[in-house]
Amino acid sequence: MLNLSRRTLLASVAALSLSRTDTTRADPSRHYDVIVVGGGTAGIPCALFAAQGGARVLLIEKSPALGGTLFWSTGQIAGAGTVFQQRLGITDSPDAHFDDCMRINENTADPALTRLTVDHAGDTINWLAERGFEVMAGHPVTGIGHDHFTTRRYQQGVKSGLSILEAFLPSLEASIAQQQVTLLTGTAVEGLIQERSGKIVGVTATGPSGTHDFRGSHVVLASGGCAANPRLFEDLHGVPLYAKTAYPTSQGDGLILGMSAGGAIVGGEKYASLPGLVPDAWQYPAQMHAWAPLHPMVRQPWEILVNARGERFVREDHPSVHQIERGIYRQPGHRHWAIYDADMLAKSEPIIPDWSRDRLATEHQSHPMFSRAMSLETLAFRAGINAAALKQNIDDYNRRVRQGETDRLGRTHRPMTIEKAPFYAIAMQGWTLVSFAGLSVNTNFQVLDPERRPILNLFAIGEVIGAGATSGAAYTNGMLVTPAITFGRLLGARLAKSD
Ligand SMILES: Cc1cc2nc3c(=O)[nH]c(=O)nc-3n(C[C@H](O)[C@H](O)[C@H](O)COP(=O)(O)OP(=O)(O)OC[C@H]3O[C@@H](n4cnc5c(N)ncnc54)[C@H](O)[C@@H]3O)c2cc1C
């Protein structure tokens, strides 16, 4: 999911999106059919489909530019029955997509919301394709950074998330020009207007022209997750935000707005950890210094992984990277160390993509997460790992490799023993790009209270419903961007038809 060249992409398109969307003065005395809070991945298609269905729409975006997380997101999406699959003669079905998703996340995603996604995901991708969305060469594929599907249905736009934003914008501009959508940028929704009956009848928003109430028949929260808000994130997940990698606007405003109206928060327990982030320091939230995918389908492991106690804890070449992630999740502080020796450094592909062997060998001179020593005991001391246990675990690993015995954790890719000094350790941290907790919704996207009763006229789509809803306790290929766009389309069209 990580978009490593996001700064370059951000620079190239920020100007584009700013110049192509105008801020119109919204009339507080006017009644809107649909008010959409957040002009990102989910909010833009929702506003568009509502407008195209005949609704008067007010789209309110806190940032100066539309797009939200699409500026950073890799935008990898999945769907069955797409034009991109047809091009390659791939046959597929929503049922097969559903089964793959639930297999990958071990049945932890909401089955009804997953079903709704996969049933409409092909249409979503074809709709994007009609608007110029083009995929990378060789796509769709079965997988990239997470556990693979059994069929090629997963794709990334040639400009990552920006390919999706570029497909959205011309239609939105047309709707704005036809006055079907009123757009307010640089305007933050700060409150929901709720009647005594519990019904939502509008929002309070602050922008360049001050604070105003806007009345509407339906309010849609599409303001993203909370993985850029360390305090809220930890409150809702019970896990610190170990690294700050989410888009900065992911402050959880919609979760707070939804809670203020009586909405229930669900899914925090589904928190799932990505592997291999090398933090800038042992501080929370850390910044990413480097990243090692630790994905056996990307690179078979040469090194071993240990925890602070010096123990190996997971089969490093497990065919499921999700299982490696779960193993890391079970370690104190989700910390893990990759340990390797001089021969491994010389012979293997660098564990950090795009790094040279030289850099891996010398980074310890300038960075605290990298250690090097002539003995395992000194290495353990420098890296902050239990030395006796590290030595014992490596002795056991080496002995089994030499004698051709089965590995203690079932690892089969064991190209060599760890015995040639100097020895190296890289300290790594489990991390997340997204928040798993979110507002409880039903398949009509109505926000639900703790008794699962709908809060009238209040809806939520996108990451504000929590990654746990559609991705489960795992990183399931495309199961955030795909449902965000799909639910935006479905909800916008439905709201245009309702009173
Ligand atoms: C680096 C990275 C890579 C990723 N890669 C993938 C991937 O490949 N595939 C995948 O499925 N998922 C991926 N994800 C996750 C996915 O991109 C997000 O979950 C999804 O884009 C969120 O969409 P959204 O509409 O909920 O939020 P956003 O797209 O962030 O939109 C929310 C909008 O609401 C606005 N807003 C916030 N508060 C307010 C307020 N109070 N008033 C008005 N507006 C407000 C924000 O400014 C923002 O524009 C990735 C995430 C990251 C960070």
C-alpha cells in the first residue's frame, strides 16, 4: 500500500486539483438534499452520484484541495468482471472475490459489507476506466504487498491514487458548473445539527467566511480515518500509533462527529500491524526511516527475525505475510529485529528495497536502529536484545541447517547459517497506515447507535467506518479504496432517490 514517491506525486497534482475545483459560496438559507462531509476517496463519488441522480448537493472539504488520502494512497483496487480482466482473458466472479477476501482476513471483515463491495467492485473499476483510469503494465495481478488472491483482479493506476482522483475530477467539475454540487473547500465541519428526536438536519461548518449552519436532508460523513491523530487512535484501538504514515487530514473528525450524535464505534480490536518499519527513533509516533517489506513473495528471507527477548517467533518464510504480521503483533511493542551476518549481506538481495549493500553495512554509523558487531553477544547488547537467548536461538537455527533437520518454526528457505562476522541487526516496528476502528454502519450506510438503531439521516462511508469493516483484522488487497469508492457511488445514487 505504501506509495514511496508520494511527495513527487503530491507536488505534480496539487496545483492541478486546486486550479480545477472552485470554491463556491454556499447559501446557509438553502436546504440541501445531501451534505457530504469530506471530499476524498469516498466523498467525491458520493457527491457525484447524488448530483447525477438529481439531488442538490453540498460538498464540504476541510483542505484547500479535494482528494484526501488519494494524494498518498497507492490506490490499489480489486474487482471481478472488469475491462482490465477482459483484456487479459481472465474470468472471475464476485463470489470468488468474496471467498478470497474472507480467506485472507480469516473471516474477520463484516460479511455483509464485504459482499456489497465485491458485488459492485467490478462496476466501480469499469466506471473509473470509462473516465480514463489506466492500470500499470501487467495489471491486474493476484497481489503486491499483501497476501495474494487466487485470481488476477488487483490493480494499481499508473499514477497510484492520483489516477483515481484524476478520473473523478472532470465529472465533479461538470456537476459544479451545472450547480448540482456546491463545493466549499477550506471549510471544516465542526458539528452536527441534531433534533431532540435524534434526527440529523444539518451541519455547522467554519471556513473563510466564518461559521455557518447548513441544513440538509441527509448528512454523509466521508472524512477519513484517525491514523494521523495519535491520541484518538490509541483511545479507540488500545494500541499506540507507532508511526505516523497516514494522510495528515486523517484526524478522526467524522468519528468524533458521529460519536457526538450517538454513533457507536466498532472494530478497534481488529487492529492489524504491518511489518518492517525502521523508525527514526524509539518514540511514538515515529517517522519512517526505511521499510523492509518482509514479504516472502517479494523477497525470500535470508535473515532471521527475533523479538527483544532474542527469540525467533515466526516462520520468516511463511507463505502468508498476514501470518508474519500476526506474529509481530504478538511481540511486546510490536518490535522485531532482523539478524544477519556478513555472508548473508554479501549474497542476498538487500532487505530494504533500493538500498545498496554498502548502505546496509554502514548505516549503523549514523542511525540508532542499525547495529553491527564482531560477536553475537556484542550485537545483542548494542541492539538491545537479550544476548543469551539470541545466541541460543541462532545456535539452534545453525545446527538444524547444518544437520538438515526441520526448522523449529517450519521455515524451509534456509540458504545459510549465521556465523560469519561481522553480524548485523536492524530494529523494526509494527505499524499501520489506516485506522481499524470506525462508526458502526449497516448496509444502507446508516450510522448505528450501540443498540444498532440507525441515527436518522446520518450516513458514513470510507475509512470513517473503520478499516476493520471491510479489510478485517488484516490488510486485504484493495479493501479500503475499493469499498470507499463503491459505497460512495451506491450511497450517492440511493440518497438521490430518497426523500
Ligand atoms: C500511504 C497509503 C497508502 C494506501 N494504499 C492503499 C491501497 O493501495 N489500497 C487500499 O485499499 N487502501 C489504501 N490505503 C488506505 C486508503 O487509501 C484510505 O483508507 C482511503 O483512501 C480513505 O478514503 P476516505 O474517503 O475515507 O478518506 P480521505 O480520502 O482521506 O478523504 C477524507 C476527506 O475528508 C476531509 N475532512 C476531514 N475532516 C473534515 C471535516 N471536519 N470537514 C470537512 N472535511 C473533512 C479530509 O480533508 C479529506 O479530504 C492507503 C493509505 C495510505 C495512507
